[in-house]
Amino acid sequence: MKIWLNGGLRDVDSARVSVFDHGLTVGDGIFETVKSVEGRPFALTRHLARLTRSARGLGLPEPDLDEVRRACAAVLEANPLPLGRLRITYTGGLSPLGSDRGDQGTTLIVALGEAARRPDSTAVITVPWTRNERGALTGLKTTSYAENVVALARAREQGASEALFANTVGQLCEGTGSNVFVVLDGEILTPPVASGCLDGITRALAVEWTGARETDLPMDVLDRADEIFLTSTLRDVQGVHRVDGRELTVAPGPMTTKAMRTFDERAADDLDP
């Protein structure tokens, strides 16, 4: 396996990042996960635009997107996979211990892992912790992901693949690594970005391609929704058959099935929509 680290391809065994890298010591970094299909990245332009927005929001120098594209192409060529998880990580680089950044430049890593197509439906749980819709990192895809690690571990303990958060005012927000949609009275609904959720790439495409409406949703909508589905880079559109103790009788339901089909067809027609 070859990865890209700070300007070139390296063998995994020889690639090294300093123990003083700010991404390691304080989580001062951003990332993107991009799906690759037969060596080609999906929606890369959108992912790179969000990488830049995240860098601005965190106060990092804007990444050189031409270099990031070269890195992605080199890693994909060096590691042929039918379906892959392409991970772009960009950190504050070598820095003093503490929150202050150093002046040694940033760190760029691009790596690839094998992926498998997700099942058509999954189980999710809700967790008691909240997303802060007014936080400094809200809407940024940062490497400060420990909150998600804790919530996802709880989901795994309960036989689920995802955990859903409310925000601080009790509205449905997002999953640890996904956005959530519900079908209510024949309409597809999803929380707005103002709820504190990440503006997911797949979320945005699903809204565009299905006509879903963004609106504030109370958490108890999960008890009433006719259908529920998740979106993310590697889930694409995935139905939900259980939320906590509630079993949905048909999953994926008819509107979720249509959304899945629409997404698959549109994505196959254009790998960089």
C-alpha cells in the first residue's frame, strides 16, 4: 500500500508523521473521505471545496488543491481497488505542545482503504449527547472526532451501525458520520445546516436529486416517520430498519428505495457532479 505524505508517495511502513504534529496532539486538522470507484474518485470537486471551507473555518492555510488532486490521483493509481475509501487529511503540522500552532508548515496525507458496498438497510440508535449548533467547529469536518468515536462505540454495543444526535435545543441533527432523512406524510425531510449538522456531500446531492425539504425536526419525528434513511460518502443512501427499540415494518421503504435508485443512477452518470 502506498500513501501520499507531504509531497510524494511513500510505503506505509516508512511513512512517518512527527509525534509533535498538531493534528495528533490537539486534533488541529481537517479531513475528507472520498469514495473511489474503479480508481476514480466520486464528487472530488465538492469534497475539495469543503476541505477549503474547513481550513478557513479552522484558521489553517488554504490547501493547495492542485497538489491534493495530484496526491489523490497518485494514490489511486498506486493502489487499484474496485471500491475504496480515499482519505485526505490536512493538519496544522509540526507545533509546540499546546494549542498554539507552529510555523513549520502543514501536513498533507492521502491514503486509501478498501471498502465494501453497504447493506440496503441498517439499525441506528439515539444518544444522550448533543451537537452544539453554535460551536466554533460547527459545520467543519475536523479531526477532532472523539465525540463520534464514543457515540459510535455505543451504537456498536447495541447492534447498530450509527448513532444519531440532537442539537442543544432538542432538534434532530445528524449521525456520527452521516446525515439523516425522514419520510413523513409522503415528503422527504432533513435537518437544515443551521441545526448544526455537517453539510454532507451526499446529503446535498440527495436533497438536489430527490427534492427533499430542509426543515427543523424534533427528535420524536423518529418515532413517527414512515421511513428513515441515512446518507454519507460510503453509505450513499441507506435505509433504516430500526431506531432504538422501534422496528420499521418495511425498510428500505418505497420512497427510500426510489431515492437509492435515483442516487445510484445519477452518480453513475457523473462521477464529479
